[in-house]
Amino acid sequence: MPKLIAAALVLFSTWAGAEGFPSKPLRLVVPAAAGGTVDILARAISAPLSEGLGQPVLVENRPGAGTNIGMEAVVRSDADGHTILVGGVPVATNRVMYPKLPFDPASDLAPVTLLVTSGNVLVVHPSLPVHSVKELIAYAKERPGQLNFGSPATGSTPHLAGELFNHLAGVKLVHVPYKGAAPALNDLIGGRLQLSFDNIPPALPHIRSGRLRALAVTSAQRQPDLPELPTIAEAGLPGFEVSAWFGLLVPAATPAESVKRLESETAKVLAIPAVHERLTQLGFHVDGRGATAYRAYIRAEAERWTPVIRSLGIKAD
């Protein structure tokens, strides 16, 4: 009998906690530096999410270690729904990239909502004398190991895109990882890097201003925000395809009712016309699939990228 009473008390406590959720400000953890793709997205949804939840949603940047610092901060936090990760492809791939990782993002985090997807764009510094993918390949083949491409983190889609480009084009571009998209982009604009396979949202204004030259997009189809650009596959590398995605996740033991509340409120935010328009203008494609579909999506991404990472020998720097 005492065991039954204890179990009932635990169940009641969990239910009561979920019913009162949220009971304090929430942390929206961005595992990258301010100003990059994930940060832009987090700040675009934080205010309307605060209104729906009735509590402040505070963006917290935790960059470093290929997004592992931010991910681990969420994994180790109280599983009460008040700490949320804005995660991307590394959730599906970092267990392979970092075999000694003390946690497993795919199993230690519970999906809430897949927020957006985004194509990447191959951009070069204007000083580089290339205007097409074929010209870049020819230029790089004559200069193996002399051209540097930046990424927001080891294992990010800009990194994976660069390594896949190396493999399919038979060139040797050198990867330079950063603690977020913004510092990598700053070094590219400043000429300290020669190129990048950047997410579209942070690169778009610099393409439009002429500070960067766009050659192609990495996705399977052309992008509506850059319709004049061919895909890399169209431009000479058949089979090349890389796209980014970002969504919300919480610690795996978070009560189901709290996850449902977050999922519901996030869906409402993404349906707000002004938010949808803002994200579209930034170069995102609003997705909005919920926890169950998002979990399946992460599993599919892991199955897709794991053999690629292993066959190309991509390892954490």
C-alpha cells in the first residue's frame, strides 16, 4: 500500500506541475553566437511565444563545441519544460561526429515542433574571380588547400555541404569552424575566408547588397528568395543536396502535457500572419509539424547523414 500511495503522489505531482505550466520565465537556448541563423529565428518567435504562454521567453546564447555546449545545457536542465533548445541538424548527427559525447541528443531531448527549414547558399567573397560553380571547381583544383570555407559549427549543414562539395567535385576546400554563423559571416565579408555554404537567412542581405556573390543553392530545388540561382546539382554536381532545419526540443523527461502546451502555443505563433511573413522574408520556410512527426524527421535525418559522415571521414575538429 505505501508503494501505491508513493506512486500516486508522484503521478499527482507530475500532473499538477504540468497543469501549472509554465510557472516561471522560460529559457530559449540558442547553441550559437548572437546574430546567426538560429539566433535570428529564436528572436523572431520569442515575443509572440511569451504572449501565448503568459511568461517571458528569454533567449540565451550558449555557443561552442559544435553546438554541444548549448545542447548539454538543455539536457542537464530540469525537465519541467522551462528550458527549450532551438536545435538543428547536429541533434541528428553529433552523436556520430563526437563519439565520446557524454549524452545522446536524439534520445536525451524530446522534440516539440519543427519550426522551419532553409536552403543553404554557396557564396564567395567578391574578390574571388569566379562566377559559377564550374569556375569555382576549376579554381579550387588549381589551388588545393588554399581556399577556406567557414561554418557556424562542426557538423552544421554549412560544414556538411562543404565536405560533400569536396567529395563530389574532387577539390580540397579547408573547413574553418566558428561559434556561430555571425562570426563566420563577418570573416567572409572581411575577406579572411573565401567562401561559405551559408544558411540563406543571414547571407541574404549581404547578397542583395553586393558584399557577397552567390553562385548556387544547396537544396534540391531552387529557392523562392533567390530564384535566379541554380542548384549546385544543376550547376554541375548531380546528386548534391543539403538543407538546414531548426526546431524546438526539451529534456526527454519533460511531462507530456508540458510538451503538448509548448507544441500548441508554437503552432499558434507560426500561424500568426506577421510572424509567418517575417520568417519568409528572412529566407525561412515555415514547417510547423508537431512532436511525433518531428521525431520521425530527426530519425530520418540521422539515417541519411550517418553513412555520409562515416564514408567521408568527417570528424570533429
